Amino acid sequence: MAAPGELGGRTLLTAVLGDPVEHSLSPAMHNAAYAALGLDRAYAAFHVTPARLRDALRAIPALGMLGVNLTVPHKQRALRLMAHLSGEARLLGAVNCVLNRRGELHGDNTDARGLEADLRANAIALDGRVAVIVGAGGAAPAAVLAVIRMGAGRIVVCNRTVAHANRLARRFAHYLGERGGGRAHQTIEARGLDTLTSAATMGTAAIVVNATPMGLKTGGFAPLAYAATPAAALFYDLIYAREPTPFLAPALALGRRAIDGAGMLVNQGVLAFELFNAVAPPAGVMHAALMSALGRA
């Protein structure tokens, strides 16, 4: 067995694949858990372009890796490269966790479960209430599934391209109806971004979730009627950062509750760790590592 912090011939590897990937804090979380458990395992970050994704995934069994996480832009592309897919990965149309099972690749998705766990940990109550999801691609399906599971009565998907929002809404309307995925009287609808300025809709929102990268590069967010939202409304950004994001900052200025995606990242990471290693990480270790990396410790 390699000494702590060293790689040896028996060290088992896990990793995150992305483009870009240099910013990822997943290695800090997973390696902290490995160290706490005394496991001869390591978690790396590999820069993989879309053109090389197939090759990178094929290398997992050849290298004896336990599995990998996938981040932007690989989650959707990986679907057709898996030998097996979980029901959740199929529903979400994305894979964020690839497992090596006897040389075959199994695709799963822990994003919705990670978000749901964070909302429940923060005592968010959505039963029968209105949830507004901003975005229709990327992580938006996971956000929709999480609020459905938490019992949101009306889910409004707002997107710049309404046709994309319609496709997402139809997918989950099918899940709610024919598959019995939701509870009675749950509805989902598609709208444009102009709905974010509608006092009628925003005035009933119990939660507003940003599932887009909007604002990270431009420095601003789409016009949104923050002041029209109920005083108890929660603003949740799937993005995590050292400082409040452009989506969360106006909500905080008005005294609204605001949470970023750090908790979701930890929770999906804990789930992935268990899938990779068949053992749970020590409680709180991955969270502490992430907070330290973000300068929040």
C-alpha cells in the first residue's frame, strides 16, 4: 500500500472528466475522504475534450479505474457510450457518474438526489407550492426532478428558447402522468424568460432555481422581479462560488434566503463516492474539504 498522499502500483483511481476541469473541487472532497478512511485510492481531474470522450471512457476498464464523474460538456454525450444506464440517467438525459462494473460501463446520475438532499437539509418545504426553474438544459432536468420529488404543485420552466423549455416540460409531464412519477395535482409548464418579471408568477414562487451559467461571464443576470417574490421565497443557484453569484446577490440584498450549489455538489459527491467505493465517506469530511477549498471554513 502506498504511503498517505502517494500513488503506488496498487492505488485505485477515480476521477472527474471535463472541458474545462481545472476549476473542479471534486478532487479535494474525494481525496479528503480517502485519507480519512485510510484507503489506497486517489481522485484526479482529467481535461478531456468532447472529441476524446469516447477514448477516455474506453480507458476506464483498461486502467482498472473504479469510475469517473462527468462534468460539462460530457453529461449528455456520455449517454450513448454506456453499456448500462440507470433509470434516473435515462430520465434526466444525462450521466454524471460512470461506474466500472467488471469491465462494463454503467451510467448513473446523482444530481437530482444531491439537490433534493440539500433542500431537505435546509428544511425547504415545497409541498403543493410553486417552483420556478430558470433554464432548460444542463442541470435543469435534475432541478425539475428534485422539486417534483419534494411535492411542488406547479413547476414553471423559464428559458430563453421556449421550445427547449417545452421539450423539458413535456418529458416531465409524461413522467408525472403516465409513469406515475409525481403526486396528484402536480403540473409543469414552459415559459420564456420574460415570466421572471411577471409579478403574478413570481409573487407565488416558493423557490426560484437557477440552472444556467447565466451571469458568470457577463456579470449580470436576466431581469427578474426579486421584490415581487414572497418574503419567505428561496433563491437557489446550482452554481457554487466564493462570493454570492449575480443571481443570488439581488435576493440577498432584499433579505430573501439564498443558497448556492455547494451543498448539492457535496451530496452528489457523497453518492458518487459510495457508488465508486462501496463504502460511505466519513460524515462531514467531504463538506469540510469543499468549504476549505472555497475559503468558507
